[in-house]
Amino acid sequence: LLNCFLACTCGLPPKPPKCLTGYMTDVQNWVDENGRLIPKSGNMNNAIDLSTTANPVQVLNEKLNFSRRRQVVRYLSLAKCQLTRVPPIFQIRDNEMRPLAMMLEYMTLYGNNFLGMSTAGEHYTLSFNATGTTVMNLSNSPQRQVVSVWSSGFTAVNFPNLKELDLRSCSIQTLEKNLFKGMPNLTALYIGENEIHFISSSAFYGLKNLVHLDLSRNQAFDENGNPKNLATDNYLVFNYLENLVSLDLSHTKLTLRNLGLLKSLGKSVKSLSLCDTGLNVLQDDIFNCTSLNMLDLSYNSGILNNQKPLRGLEKTLLALYAREINLQTLNQFQNFSQLLVLQLTGNEINNVDVSVIKTLKSLRILNLNKNRLNSWFEPLFSTIPSLHVLSLQDNNINVITEQMVDDLANVSYLALSGNFMVCNCHAKDFYKMAAKNEKNNTETYIDLPEDLLHRNIYSYYNDLIKNRTKVFGGLEDCENQCVDDIGDSGIFRLLDYSPQNYVCLHVPESKTIFISEVYSCGRLAREVNYDQELKGSRVKLLVLLLIPCILLPVGVIFAFRRRIKYFFITLRNSAMLSLINKKDAVDGKNNTIFNYDVFVSYCNEDRGWVLDHLLPHMEAECSISACLHERDFLVGLSILENIVSCMDRSRSIMLILSQRFLLSQWCQFEMHLAQHRLLETRREDLTLVLLEDIPRRLRPNTLHYLMMTKTYIVWPKDESERPIFWKRLKKTLIAQKNKPTENTSLA
């Protein structure tokens, strides 16, 4: 009702229910979502509403023993009374000596905080007799002797007339055995929004007349905040529910282990909601022993990816919700000849197979919003003779074809907004046909069987039809001559029309216009100069193509700029090496005496560390002669010749690596030479010293290769670890110094 009110007052369509079953208050009419009683006007005297009462037991005693009260208490609310267990109040008698348990038909305990075990000292020990004059001590009664769990108030109590029980949002964690044994005529049980993680196999024993069971929105977590899986001691939990018609498990997290529960559902079950349960697969033939009419599998990605998960429901299923399950085809629904409603919003369907869809002979509502459907050129939806509502919003339909217009003509209501369309004359004809049908047809609502469950999904579409904006487009005041060129227009009308929703791209002007402003096919054929239109379109198309041709290379260069820069540096270094004449360098074959023990490569920013730390340790303590570019390069030679010559006259090479080192082109050249020395010569004396951590994304391929193939040493930040660093480095340098001399020139 609220949705309808908002639609009427604000001009907005009512919001569809997220799951097929909606919420508990959508399927009953005696209590609201907060636990307050809302019985029919004639039943107000039969109701006691104690919701949010601080001391409900005492107030209940007073109301039952009020001297003028004669009415039977059929409705009772103890919602949000801060109860930690069900109070033992049901043997209290009114002034007519009628026990409360014998009178109750509808009861809600919504919003209390039941504990697994009641808190210490919490007991309801006082009650009043029928006249209210004598206090009775119940300390030795059976009420006090039962185990003090949250459900102790139900123990040993019979509720022969109780029809509906609301235990929503009571922090219930377990359903113990024989919990509802004393409620033989219960028809609806609402235990959603709790923390149920265990159900005894005999928890529902005795509920032979139960019709609707709501176990939705149960979320249990362990002490670490991890979700608990729903557990049972036997898969035949629902076996006692011989007359169960509707089972709601929506928003309750299930696992593959819980699929066994569904196999205990009998032929009586007509409605099942597994909406947003976290299941990602259904076993083939799992519903083969059921006769489901309504099934909701929404928000479970991949749940229908098996071959035949719905086998056995072809002749019984009337409504299927499968929103956002990553469905890619309609093949799962082939031969579902009784299906009336198919809700497939938010999937990945890009093609409709006519061999499948023509088998859906009874389909009345088909919702394919937010899929990937394109324009089509063959009859599809016209093969479903009973189709009343077809919604194709937010797909990839870019152009309305002549075949589409013919195919959709006899669908009563269409929704096509949210598709990025290109203007053409068929789009205008489609618009004029819709306007003509508004003048020639009256509203037709969806008429479905009265005994169908969850009729809110049908009322939603009927409300859309009732509150929709009609298409006139300036044609309401003209006679039939305005649409004479249309011919047969079918019967379809637009369900989601507003001028802003039905626009298209006018290619000649590269702008968006209303479909109502496009020329119709008849007028276009007479007045439009095709050569001029095509010439202008070619120029604009060429401009549109040039833009990505320019932006794409620029984007690629920007994305791979580091790799491109490194490629050219490597190419330059290779070219520089090839230009060196062997006779210009030191002849390694004739000169086997090294002038230096180690060639040190470092950047200018790390000069202080080299001079203050490294050089004193090497030359003073280790007697290692080091070659530094700023001290030992020969004046007059090119930098390239100095680098190659000094490396040839050094026993080993040491790279002082840092992030600043990688920014120096000469340092990168020296690193490239070091790799060349490893790969192309027989000398493999290379020492890597890392002054700081260098992330993988900053390492060029040369450095990454060296770090993967050579053991390196890291300069410690902690001063206490530095003696070990110097000891390891000294050992390495002395070992390299004492190796037999065998020099192969880099040149």
C-alpha cells in the first residue's frame, strides 16, 4: 500500500521486492514489522498489545484479571519487552477461568534478546489466580523444574488454537527437539532475523498443519566474526511438515552440505526462496521429488550452471526469480510450459534462442533488464502468444529494426528505456505505434489464479501499468490522419515512458534527441537527401575514428613508458659496445695483471656512503684496491672507454644499488656491462650491495635478472648488524682477489 501511495503521489514506480517472498509483513495482516498488533477493526477487543512494555508479565496479569473483561484473547504481542526467554505465562487464567494458552491464536515475541541459557536469578515465580486476590508461589511447579533455556516457557504447554507465531529477531541460536510439539494447529511460523546455526531433526515435530515457515535472514557468527554454517543432526528436518506449502530461506547463508535439507521437501511445498543464500551450485534433479510453483534463486552467482538443476519442475513451476546469478543463456528453461513469470534481471544473457523461448507457451511476464541483449532480426517474443509484459531496460539494443517492431507488436506492455539507441525511422514508427495504441486500447491488467502465492510480484507490475505515463507526443488532439502512415500498430504500450527515457543519437548532428523528433519512414523516404546525409555522416565517422587512432598509441606509450625507456637505453648501450675497437681497449690476452681488485659502480647521490663507509673498510682493513670513477678514470679518454678499460683491469665488479642508482643512465650502462660480463665472458665476479629495498615494479629486467641469479648483500639499518655485513663483504672480496688470474676483455 505504501508503494502504491508513493507511486501515486510522487510519480515514481513502486520499488520491486528484492526477493520473491518479500518480508514477513508482506504475507500476513495482523502484526507490523516492529511487532505492534494491527488486527482488523472488529478484533481490537480480542488483542493485548504489550510491545515495548517494561514489565509485561505483571501488566498481562492485570489485563487478564480486569473485572469487566469478557472477550477471548486471540492476539498477544510481547515484542521488544527486553525478555531473555519465553516467560511461563500461558497457564494464567482470565476472570472467566480460561487459560491464556487455550485462547491464543496469534502471538508475536519480536525483538527480544533470548539467551541460550537464562541469566542467573531470572525467574518468573509469581502469578495470580482467577480473581486476582491470592498470590501463588510456583517455585515447585513444573514450570520451574524444566531446563532454563530460552524456550522453557513453551515446555509442557499446549496451544490448541495457536495459528501464527512470530519469533523474529530474538537472537535465537538453536532450535531444540520437540520445540513446537504443543502447537498442533500452527499454520505459520516466523523465525527469521535470528542467529540460528543448529536445527534439531525433530525441532518441527508435531507441526503437521504448518503451511508457511520463515527461516529467512538468519546470520550466525563465531567468536572471531566468521559466519557459522547451518547444521543439523539429520537432513530430514522438514520431514514432519506434511502440509508445508511455503519455505523462505532467503538471506540465510547455506553451503553445499545444506542441499540435503531440500531433498526432504515433499510434494506439498509450492514456494521456496533460496534468494541470497550464498549457494553457487545446485545438484542436478534436486527438485525432482517436489512440485514447486514458486522458486527464487536470485543473488547466487553460478547457481544454475549445472546441466539440469531444475529438472522435474517443467510441468509445475509458475514463477522463477533468478536475478544476478551470472546466467548466460535461457537453455535451462526449455520446455517450462507452465511458467507464468520469469525474472532474470542483472545477468549476462546476450542472445535469446528462439527454440527455447517458443516452448514457454504460458509466459505472462518476462523481465530481462540489465542483460547484454542486442537488436534482433527474426521473430523471437512473438512466439510466446500469452506474453503480457516484456521488460528489456538497460541492455545493448542500439537500433530498432523493422523485424523488432513486428516482433513486439502484440506484447501488451514493453519497457525499453536505458538502451543507447541510434535514431532511425523505425524508432519513430515504433513511437507513433505506441501513441496510436494509447488512443485505441484500454488498460489490461495481469489476471492470475487467485490461489497463487506471493501475489505481490504481480501487483507490482499491475501498479506499474496503473501509474505509467502514457505516450501521446502531441497526437492526443489529432484524428487518425496523424498515424495513417503507420498501418497496423499491434497492441503494445510503453510501461516506462517519459520523454527523457526515450531518446536516441542523431548521427548527422552527433547529438541526442527525443525519438518523437525523428522522421518516420514514410516522410523520410520523400524528403531526405540521402547523398547529403551519407556525405556528412562519412566525415563525422572519419573524425570519430581518428580520435581513438590518436589516443590509443598515446595511451600505450604512456602505460609502457618505463619499458620503452629501458628498451632504448639497452639499445644505446649495445650500440656503444659495438663501436668500441678491440685494440683501443686493454688487450686482455696479453695482459693478465689486474690494476684493481674491484671496480665500484655507484651514483652520485650514494657517493657519501662509498667514501665514508665502503672505501675505508676495503682499502684500510681488507687491503683491497678499488677503482672509483672520480679518482681513477684517465683524463682525456671518453667516459665509455674509461668504463670498459677499468672494468677489464679489475678483478671483480661491485654495484652499489639504490633507487637513485636506477635513475642514472651511466649507472644503468655499467649494470648492463656487468650482465654482459656474466653472460659473454668467463668472469663471473660480481658483487651486489643493496643500500635499500627496491620493489619489483622499479627494477629493470637487467637488475631483476642479476638479483635472481646472484647472491646479494643488504646494508643493514641496525648498527649492531653492520659488523656482520663487513665481515661477509671482506670474505667475498678476498676470495675474489685470490682467484687465479684469467682476464677476458669486455671489448
